[in-house]
Amino acid sequence: MILHIYTMIHVLISLVGIFTGLIVLFGMLAGNGLDGWTKWFLMTTVATSVTGFFFPFHGFTPAIALGIMSLLVLTVAIFARYPRQLAGHWRWIYVVGAVIALFFNVFVGVVQAFEKVPALKVLAPTQTEQPFKLTQLVALLLFALLGIIAAIRFRPEPVRVVN
């Protein structure tokens, strides 16, 4: 029962991370920083990865590897966004990191959809079948394209220091 509630909380955090991440991504595509949305995206995406480590596991799994990679990417993105304030090359480093972190969340969402949604599970019961591979490839290509466009278009206003 407790594991079920924990799983529901983890999924809810993940969905909020994906939702806010998509808003942030479209904001970057429009050249807008969306500071409030960005904070929620980064917090919930970090929380998604961290809460993923508290599920029962036996040995090192691809999910653990992805969680570690996500936290590393998020650390760099957060550093670029806040301490470095998107100055110079930190702007595109932030964009790339944020888009990769969002992609990782969506990647796991696709995996979970193919595991839990009966119609999708029939199409790819072992997740080695073509529908699963094609879905993940399309997601990867879409995020790569949107990430490149966002890195080009995202030019936030410089932070003004008030004395």
C-alpha cells in the first residue's frame, strides 16, 4: 500500500515535470525565460530523479543509470541558469541541459506507457519491437530538433543588478 502511494506521488511529480518542461521548452522556442515555470520544471525534474532512487531495486539497472545521468545534466543546467545567469556560453549549455532532462523524463514516460497501457503493451510486449523503437526514435529526433532551435532562439534579457 505504501509503495503504491509512493509510486503515485512519483508519477505525479514526473507528470508535473514533463508538463512544466514542455511549457519551458516552448518558452525557450519563443525566446522567453519563463522564470517561474523554469523553477517548477527544474525542481520537479530533480524530484523525479531523486524519488526514483527510493524504489526497491536489485542491482544496477538502466533506470538507475538514467537517474544518475539526469541528475548530472540537471546540475549543469541549474548551474548555468542560476549562478552563471545564462551569460555567454552558459545560455546554450542551459538550453541543452534542460532539453536533455526533459527528454529523459519523456523517455521514461514512453517506457512506462508501453508497460502499463494495454493497447501499447500489445504492440510491444518486450519493448524490443518496432513500435516501441520507432516511438522512442521519433521522441529523440523531435527533442534534438527542438533543442537546436531553442538554443538558437533563446536569448533572454540580461539580468540587471540593482544597487
